[in-house]
Amino acid sequence: MIAYLKGTILQKQPHQVVVDVGGVGYCAAIPLTTYFELGEVGRSVELLIHTHLTDNALSLYGFKTSDERDLFLKLISVSGIGPKLAMNVLSGMNAVELVDAIQKSDIDRITAIPGIGKKTALRIAMELQDKLEKKEKLLAGRESPEREDLVSALLNLGFRRKEAEDVVDATLRAHKGEPPDFEKLLRECLKKMARV
């Protein structure tokens, strides 16, 4: 079973990436959150992988963070949710928002994801509330003032919330442990938005 890939990006699209590992190209489906964090074609990349085997296919699903992969595994444990729908859920809402929506049983937020109806949203909320670990519960409440300010600034400039939050989260992760410098962080966010 493949659990991790480290190699060079050969191709990337919003929902999949091809990684060259020692001359072999591995194609992995990815959520949009991971797509936004990938470098350009030709750059090195590390992905956490879930290998999904069925009677007629072997599919790879790639993630930049273990939180995202863990949430994916919990989603596919819900009856009626397969890997493709789970990827759709993770592409429609970042992990922090999704955990928050599940904890609060916010069915309206979950049904805002394309392809998720009310019954499926209810199943996700009911089945996953008990499965979320304390770490993930804390994850839902870790919004920082810097994150809120940066997201607000990008929204005021006309960017969409989903893209703004993903870019801000990636930027803050890259500068973790540094003293917050709003202008520097905003400039970096804007550079990333320009590449999206």
C-alpha cells in the first residue's frame, strides 16, 4: 500500500496531480486545498497518500496535511460516502470549517458544498461528531486575529472566501513561529492569489 510520495510534479490540475518518483509517474486525486499549496510543475512535492483498492481500480488520494487525510478517512467511513464524494467535500470547505460545521451540526453549511444533499449532510454530522478527536475539536477553534484580518482584507479586495481562506492558511503555516507582520503576510497572500 502506498502511504507517501516524494518526487517532482509532472502535471497538476485542480483535482489531480502526477508526481514523478524515480522515473515512475503516480497520479493522485487531490482536494482543492492541496492544489493551492502545490508548487509549480517541476518543483518537488511531498504528499500523504491514501490507497483505495476496489474490484476494478486502484486509486491514490493525496493530501498536504495529516489533518486533511484523517478527515478524508473519517468521511469515507460514513455510509454512502465514497472517496470521490469525500474529496468533493474537502474541496468545498477547508478542514477547520468542516470540523466546525460538524461540531455545530450546521447542516446548511454542509449542504452548501456541491453534491451534498440534506440527508448526506445529516449523516456526516451525526456519524462524525463522535469520531472527531479532541485535537480536531480544538482545530475548529484556532482562528487567530491575523487570520481573520487577512481573510477580511482579501474579501474586501473582491476575492472569494474559499480561495482567500485557503491562501491565508497556507501563508500562516509557512510563517509559523514568526512574529506576525500583517503587511508582509498580506503581500505574500496577494502573490499567491495572483498565481491561483
